[in-house]
Amino acid sequence: MKTIIKNIISFILPGIVLIIVPFYIEPDISIKQILALVTGLLLMCIGLFIMTLTISLFIRIGKGTLAPWSPTKKLVINGIYGHVRNPMISGVLIVLTGESIAILSLNIFIWAVIFFIINNLYFVIYEEPNLEKRFGHEYKEYKKNVPRWIPRLKPFVSDSELK
């Protein structure tokens, strides 16, 4: 029960980023063009799929959540994490971009750019140094081989997985 509550609470951050902030900064949420709506909805589905994959890996393999207050106990480098180091944030950015396209909102697009800048700074200044302390050589090898934002085509396989 405790784990279920932790996992539910971890959705607070994405909920704020994807729902509350966009509703606050975009007073006119209306459909202006059907093609934009369909394109935006397609992107949102792709982003939500990526987010679902990452959350599932955090829970199953990492034994933790996406929330900083309940981090994974094991480094997750499998699945989509073998292609890119921050797929959760990539998924969120794809959803935000989809939202901005769906309702043709420059405000939400600007929010997506700001969100990306904030996260890039957070990863460089705090997250990556912290992961190096927590997971040592395993994370350093992973970081050296897997890009932060642009996915690699062939998934990374660590030395320990080859043995």
C-alpha cells in the first residue's frame, strides 16, 4: 500500500507541468484548427507512451519512482534508457509540444522551452553529479555512452550486462 501511495504521489510533478501550468498560462483553450488538434493529440499520445514506459521501468527495475523524494534504488539503463538518459523529460516535452500544437498556443510552447532549460540545468548541476555519487562507475560508463537528450539508434549495453 505504501508503494502504491508513493507511486501515485510521484504523479504530482507531471500533473503540475502538463495540466496545471498550461491551464494557468493559456486562458484560451479552444480548438482553432482540426489538423493542429489531430497532430497535437498524436504527439501527446507518443509523449504519454514514453512517460508510461519510463515510469514502468522506474517501478519494476529501479524500485523507486520518478519523484526526487522517492528515487530509484537501482540505476535504470534498460529499455528506452538504453537510447537516451532522460526519456521521462523527453516524453513530457513531447506532450507539452503536442498541447501547444493542438490549441496553437505560443504560451504553452514557451513553457515547454522554459521547462527544458530548467531541466537541463537541473540535470547538469544536481542530478548527474548525484547519480555519479550514488551509482559510481556504472553511471559514469552509462553517461559516457548514452546521450542526455538526442537518442542513440542502437541501445547501450553495459559491460555488466554482457557478462
